[in-house]
Amino acid sequence: RTLARSHVMVISSRMEGGAHVVSEAIAAGIPVLASKIAGNCGLLGKDYLGYFPVGNEKALARLLLRAETDQLFYKNLQEQVKQLRKLIKPVQEKAAIQKLCAKLFLSIRSN
């Protein structure tokens, strides 16, 4: 619920495989401001506008201020997230995870 009421979501990870919270933000239509690491780039795409260099708090502060004060920038972030949202299908993801868990459980039981 907190995420759904947010205007942006910040993920400042130094190392991450692909954080679920990024997908959750996309599914909720919330623009993401993200450290430029492989996991975030894999989820958001190389041309995403909301990246900042890892560990650079000043760059993050500039992005936060820009998202707050620059309507065009914020609308562009929203549009990028809207396009990414088409790729996020929670029902299919849930089914795939359940299928994987069932396979793993059967594999463990048979060993």
C-alpha cells in the first residue's frame, strides 16, 4: 500500500540480481530511480532515464529533485514504466514460481 501511494521508488543497491521491488513498482505504475547496476538495468532497460551512479548520493538527490520539479522528466519516467508494465504479469509469474517450487520439491523428495 505504501508503494502504491508513492510518486517514485528508489533502489540504491550496490549489487542486486533483479530486485522484486522494482517489478512491484513497475506493476503499480510507480517510476523507479535506480542505481545503475546490472540487475536494475536488466529489469528497466539500458535506456531508462532514472539511473544514477552507484554510491553517488548527490546524483540521486539531483534525480529526486528533478522528478519533483521537472514535469516532463517525470512524465517520461511514467511513460517508460507504463511500457515496462506490459511485461509484468503477476498471475503468470506466480504460476511459474509455483511450478518451479513443485519441481524442486519433487526433486528433493526423489533424492
